[in-house]
Amino acid sequence: MNAPRIVLRNLKRRPLATMLTTMSVSLGVALFAAVGNLREASESGFQRSAGLCDTLVGAKGSTLELTLNALYHMGQSQGNIPYSLYEEVRATPGVLWSVPMALGDSYRGYRIIGVTDDLFGRVHLSAAGREEAQEGLTFAEGKGFVHTAGDFVHIKEDLAAQEAEEAEEEAEEEGNDHSGHHHAHNHDAELFQAVVGARVAEETGLRLGAEFFPSHGVSGVSEEHDDAPATVVGILEPTGTPLDRAIYLPIGAYYVMDGHEPQEGMVEGGARDPRGLSAVMLGTKAGFYRAGIYRNLNDRLDAMAVYPSVEVRKLFEIVGTGDLVLRWISVLVVVVALLGVMVAIYNTMGARRKEFAILRALGARRRSLLGLVVSESALLGFFGGLLGLLLAGILVMLVGEQVRALTGVAVEAWPGLPELWLLLAVTVAAAFAGLVPAMAAYRTETAHALASQS
Amino acid sequence: MIHLQNLRLSYPGPDGQEAPVLALRDWRAARGEQLALVGGSGSGKTTLLNLISGLLKPNQGVVEVAGTDLATLGEARRDRFRAEHIGYVFQSFHLLDGFSARENVELGAVFAQGKPEPGRAAELLEAVGLGHRMNYPPSKLSVGQQARVSLARALMNKPEVLLADEPTGSLDPENAAQVLALLRDTAEAHNITLICATHDREVADAFPRCDRVEDLA
Ligand SMILES: Nc1ncnc2c1ncn2[C@@H]1O[C@H](COP(=O)(O)OP(=O)(O)OP(=O)(O)O)[C@@H](O)[C@H]1O
Ligand SMILES: [Mg+2]
């Protein structure tokens, strides 16, 4: 027998009160820890994905929506930027690399994105939990398709020439039927090679060499491009970013696929330009160049540039205000729970008066009794805190899995120093709550209590 | 061993006036001596034991126990002193529910300095004839068995003074005789000074010395 065992035994003697108070503390702690962890973990997860490129160019509109649409595959495209802009940007000093993006097709709910092969070689991805970024992507199976910026430009020039020809023909043979003309150019097999993200491969069962038909539109069931099956040539390693949930095709393929060619009534050059691009990812020289590129692009009327990491930070600042409210609520829950601990222990004091007196007769000091009761309370706080952190961990895991399923962003939270501090804070707060009943124990008049029957 | 001198203790009465409870001129008990304290109800027997154990502090006078004047010590020091030098057996034994017989005995050493020898609690329980009931809670022990556990607990710290307040008060005559014999034999075996407050003439008669509290003033 020793003092800690006396404390434990006293808690064990009141299993119901001990369980209930521990649980009430744990709920508050779980809420507090989960809210904070989730926000931090998802922010760092989103920041990691935002770090793929330093600058993003897209149609004028909401900067946040552009970021979410282009990098996280959420929401709808706000429109296109002219193809010419891509060529301009590519030639701008300070631009280290650029990946044009065409969005709009999907396969079984996973978005198909037209890109050049710079995506595989040049984007930056920091290992989860580490700061320094690795350049380029790694493949679990197969390899990336080859589709350079030059290839893309070539296809665009061919298409432009072809269109001009057709327009001429049209002018000559007025009223004649030209349906089927667009099928004219041969679908180069190389153009219909696909690289799929880890999650896509897992969920759809697309393996190396598998063929599939992209469908038009990004949501739900829509018509398939049954003329253009794509073959899987590479499967990416899991990245914990939206890359895992995407399918990549050479961007040139986008423009030769049926249903993407210009139709009557479409305006060239504007945000609806069917020949345009959804967005361009840029890697730029940090500092002076980057700021200049950003400014020049934002001076234009037909495009804008955003820093994805800034957008993500702004997004989480907004989220953060809601999160603060939740945190205060959880603090209140903890405070109320600790008051419960205090009352629960206080209620036992009358019945334990005799017991305290006996301990005094056995040589316990008043301070020892104070310590026993404060320890009981602190231990309830500690257990509650521990259980709460466990609950928070489970909650973060579940919600994180949900976020990952929706966005591909890996939300991972490991208990660290903040959790230790939280546990310590709850334990200390519980000890203080225990001071109230402990004072009653402290003041027990021994001789009197020993003499009283009961 | 124990020397009380010019002792005076009073409580504030209901009317606010100090009501004297106990007054002693000069009272001694030698090491290993066994004596009974008798006196009418309310005469101050329990109070005297509480003074010797340091649970109470006199308003004036000297309470010298084992060479220490408890009247000059602060409460915490008296608590420590009690833990190390004094064993206490109560009328209703005051065992703690929720702790087994053995744990109750071990509790006797928790607040003293230093660790008790391992197995001491078990030895003491064997010695009082309860080796087979060590893991029983007090509520499952007979009253006589509770008295024995209480004695074992009082002996845990190898006290020099054993105080017993009506130790036989809640026992039938047969059990009372057994417990009393056990108390006296144990005290004798370990050369412990035994002071036993009692109402019971028969109990008092068993002791070689018997003091009436009323006569000590
Ligand atoms: N806390 C207290 N406040 C005021 N008076 C007290 C207090 N405790 C005891 N007394 C008084 O002290 C006197 C002695 O009490 P004590 O308990 O020592 O008597 P006792 O001889 O042990 O009696 P009994 O034989 O009934 O156990 C009593 O008159 C009692 O009223
Ligand atoms: Mg009494």
C-alpha cells in the first residue's frame, strides 16, 4: 500500500462516478484536440498540394475557385484562358517551367486532365511531414507519357491550319454537308496514353495497358468519347494529394477528341474559347521574377495569376474562425466537466470524513489528505484527457479518411507536443478543481470525526 | 516514557466560555508498562489518549512522549511523530472499507518515513490469527476479527506506545477477553507501553495499574 494506490483504490471504489466524470472530460478534450488537429492537418495537407506549383494562371474570377478547381479538382471551371497566353507565358523570363491544363472530361467520377509531360518532371512535392520538396513525380508502375510543350504546340498549329482550310472549303462549297470532317486526322495512339493516380488505379482497377473511354463532363454519367480509347501507360505512386485522384492525358489529345472542337456560336478568345486552356501551372524564379510575373498577369483582362499557397492560407483563415468558436465551446465543455469532477468528489467528502480522520490517526498530515484528494481529481482529469486524445485520434482518422476520399489530400495527424501540453493543462486544471473538496478533507477535525458515530 | 505535567485542555463551550475538559498535575507511565484508564463518561479518557498521540494539543503543560515534548511541536511534526511512535486501536476499530484486511494493515505504514519490511503486514496478521483472512474486506470479517486487524495495523510501525480506546466496547465477553489478552501479550512481547481506556471493570481489573482520570487533577 502506498499513497498512489490509495488514490487509485478510491477511484475504483466509485466506478460509476469515475467513469462518468472521465468520459465527460474526455468529450471536451476530444473536441478540442480534434478540431485543432483537423484544421492543422488539413491545412498542411492542402498546403502540400498547393506547393505543386508556385503560381497558377487561369480565367479571371474567384482566385480561390481557380485554385480549388485546378489543383484540387473541386467545383466548376470558371472559364478558359486563350491558348496564346500559354505561349506568351512560356517565353517569359523567370518562368522555369509551365504545365498547361485542360479540364472537363472524366472517367467514372475521376477527372481527366490534359497536361504536358512537364507535370511528371517538374512539379514539386514535399514528402509528407518534410519541408524540402522533391522535383518530379515517381511512378509505381510504368512511366509517364511523352508529350512535350513542343508536341502540344505542334498539334495546336496543325489544328489551326486544318480549321482554316475547312473554313475556306466552307466558303467555296456553301451549303454542302461537312459532317465527319473532324474525324479526318488520325488518332495517333501515342496521344491517347494515360497516367493514372494511385487512388484511381486502386478504385477503378485500371492497370497498366488497360483501355478506357473518357467521358465528357466532370460529373455523373455523360457521353463517352467512344472514338478515343486511352491506354494506361503509368500509375503514380500515392502522393497524398489530389494527384492520386486524377487521370492525366496528353493535353494535345484533348483538342483532337470529339466533342471538344469548336462549335457554332462559340466565341473565340473569350472565357468560353474552346481552343483555350483551363489553367497553367507555373514554376517561377522566386523573388523579383515571380512578383513581376504575378503582377503582369493580373494586369491583363483575360487572365489572372494566383499563388496557390496564399489561397489555401486564406481559405484556412476563414475556416479558422469557425474553428476558434468550436475550440471555445470545447473549452467550456472541459470546464463544465471539471466542475462535474469537483462536485462528484465533493459529494463524497461527508461520507469520507471518518476515513480521513482514521488516516490522520495513522499519522497522515493534513497536507497528505489534501494531496490524496487533489490527486484523485488530477487523475480523473488525466484519464479523461488521455481518453479524449484517443477519441480525437480516431475522429481525426475518420474525418481525414473522408477528406482524402473527397479531395485526395492526405490529412495525417500524429500526437505531438501540443497534445502533451493539453494533457498537462487538463490534469493541472483538474487538480485545481480538486482543491475545493480537498480543502474539506484538509479541515477535517480528527478528534471530533473519530468520536462521531457513522 | 510518558510524562504529562501541569496539563490543561479546554474547549470553547456553547456559551463562548472556555470549558475545561481535562487537567492533570503530574502523570507518568514507564516503558513497557500496561495500565488502564477509567473514569465516567465525559471525564476525558479519549481526550487524554488524543493528547498523548498528538492529535490534540494542550492549552498548557508538557506532553513528553519518548523524550519529545509534543506540546511544543507543530501539527505536521506531531503527525509524523504519531506515525512513527504510536499505535492506535479504536472502539469501532475504524477499518477502511474498500481495502482488504492486509491493505488495512499496510495503511498503518503509509504515512511513516521509510518503507516497511515486505511481508510485515502478512506476518502481523498471522500473529493475530488471521492468516487465512488476509484478502477479506472488513465488511466480511467478524467484529472480533476486525479488532485483530485493527491491532495488527497499530503494530505496523513498531510503536513504542499503544493506545486503545474502549477496545472491547463492541465485543461479547468471550471475544473481549481474547482481544484483551492478545493486546497485553503483544505489548509485553515487544516491550510496548499500553494504555487502555475503558468503562469495563473486568477489563480494568486485568491490568496491574488502573488510573481514574478524575483523580489525576
Ligand atoms: N470538540 C469538542 N468541543 C467541545 N467539547 C468537547 C469536544 N470534544 C470533547 N469535548 C468534551 O470533552 C469532554 C471529554 O470528552 P472525552 O471524549 O474525552 O470523554 P471520555 O472520557 O472519552 O468519555 P466516554 O467514556 O463517553 O468515551 C466531554 O465533556 C466532552 O463534552
Ligand atoms: Mg471516549
